[in-house]
Amino acid sequence: MSNYHVSKNKETSKWDIQKEGGSRSSGSANTQKEAEKMAKTFASNSGGGEVRIHGLNGKIRDSDTVAPGNDPRSIKDTKH
């Protein structure tokens, strides 16, 4: 299982996907939506995990569990 973060790269103006604890970007996309989709694919391929989406201010604005990750909340995600 691996967790991924999606955040804006101010130098390239792209949205970067970075594996938690990693030192380099795992990929990038022109839009946040594209980057989020890529991050969810990466997490799924690694056995599930969390995808944390950061806003332009750098703070986490949303988090999604990718199956077969263990979501501690029993509420169904209605945003995605």
C-alpha cells in the first residue's frame, strides 16, 4: 500500500503526484483532476492507499481511500 499527494508545482505550474516519503515526483499533469486520477491509479496498482489532494495554499483539502485500502470512516464518499 502506498499513499500519494497531489499538489501544485509553482515552478512548472503543473500538478505533481508524489508518493508519500518519496523525494521525487511520480508524475505530473496539467490539471488537478488529471493528477488526482493518475494518483488513484498509482495507489491502486500498489495495493491501495490514500490520495491526498492539496489546494493552492498547500493544505490538504480532500482525501480519498483507494481500494483495497482501509478507510477508517464508514461513510460513503459522495464527492468522487
